[in-house]
Amino acid sequence: MDFKDYYELLGVSEDSDSKDIKTAYRKLARKYHPDMNPDPGAEDKFKEVAEAYEVLKDAGRRAEYDELRQHGNRQGAGFEPPPNWQRSGGFSEADSTRFEGDFSDFFNSMFRGGGAEAGQQPRGSRGQDAEIEMPIFLEETATETSKLVEYQIPVYENGQVKDVKKSLKVKIPVGIVDGERVRLKGQGGYGQGDGPHGDLYLHIRLVPHPLFDVEGHNLVITVPLAPWEAALGTKVTVPTLTGKIHLTIGPNSQAGTRLRIKGKGMATKTGTGDMFALLKIVVPSSANDEVKALWQSLSEKVEFDPRAQWSSE
């Protein structure tokens, strides 16, 4: 079994915080997404960075992985966990169902209590189920989307097993969410004799968006404001999944304020979620002498101590 260096796969250091890990994953996921990168091997790379992110984004799983990473020679095949090492249950039962499929032997052995036995023929004459990941862009969740799926299924002929490539056009329903599992009955491996075919399971993975964070069916977008815009109020143009809107920022707005924009989130099976504009005050990265003088003049004219609450505690 090969050891997987998840830090190396994401291009981050061992002491990187969760924000740096998320940023690295977003960048790599979009770079290697099969719909955006036709190069051979891009899809495999996409799966690798997704696997790395699943482990490193969670504090508990990351701690377990760090323990493994410190054990012995990590390079190449033949890796074994420390003596008496047992995972602490970082994956719940729901996670175990969600994360079946295209994960490495290392992942399955270390974090799911053993391999998934995906290559074994199930008992009886029913065909084997097939499980694959389906990357979906946020924009594709707004309407019913058709996607071409290509996968391999085992076929048993004269006592021999061979893999056959299969293509299928699949309709992705509106309101699909990250981690959802879509079952396509009878689209898996062929049964033996008169046995039924297995099923195909699609594991939905939302590709990280450069602007929006996802909270259930709600979206969060960070809106940068200049200090004077936050102080005086302004109107800004904000992108949504379905177009641009104009958002009014009130005077004396504070950094960290979340403004709710109703109905501009992700589609659900019964309606639409909301979007939240998270205000962030941004100071110019450079200033000439005249600008510095204006800032100095402002500081002398305005009686304001942003840390006044410290002195009262």
C-alpha cells in the first residue's frame, strides 16, 4: 500500500491553517476538473486533491493523519500504520456511505477501517454496483443538467472477468447538494445468468467556486469595501449565480456584517436559498504623502477608539 502525502498533493505545509488548505484545494480542483482540463491524468489528479482535502479539512481526521505521517518511512509501497494504531472514528456512518468509491487503498485502509472490496464479485447472481464521483459546478445546480458519465463495469464471460467501458447521459436534478448520492438503477455491472444488473451510484461533489462559499443551500460572498465606503455608505454591484445585482451598503457599516439577499442562493427542490454578503473593509496597500496626510488629519479629527472595549474589561 502506497502512502499518500496529502500536504504535498495540495502544495501546503504541515502548519498551514484551514483557510490556506481550502484555498489550495479550490485552486487545484478547478485546475484539474475534467470539464476544464482535457489533459490525460487530470481526472485522477482531481480525485487525489479531493481525497487530500477530505482528510485535511477536518481537525480530527487531520490529527490522525499527522500521527500516521510521523510513523516510519512514508515513501513508496509497503507502508504500515503504527503498532496498535486504530482510527478514532473520524468518519461517521453517514460519511462512510458518502465516501465509498474512488478513493485510494491508503484512504480506505486508514480512515474507513479497511478496503472497500470494490473489486470483488458480490455473492449471488446480481451484478456488481458501480460508484463514481460526479463533479458539479455551482451554476449547474440551478437548472436540471445533463452530464455524460463514462465508467467501467465488470462483465463475466466463460468464467473470466473483463472490464467494459460504458457511457451514459445522466440528468442531474435541480437542488443537488455536495455529498448527495444519486442512484441509477440497473446501470451497474451485468448480472450472471438471469440475475439483475447492479446499480450505478453517483457521488456528487461541488467544485469550489472562486467567489461563493456554500452553507447548505445558502451562498456567502465576501464584499470588499474601502474604509470610506463603509463609513459613508455606497451601492455596489454584486455577482450572483444568475446575474448581477445592486446592493446598498448603509453608512457606518462594520466589517463582518452579513447582509441577507433573499432568493439568490442555490436552488432547492422546493425553492431557492438565500445569499449573504459578508462585508470586509480593505485598506489601500500603498499611499503617497498626500494620502497619508489625509489619514493623519482624519485620525486627529475623529474621536474614535476601536479598542475602547478592552479598557472596560
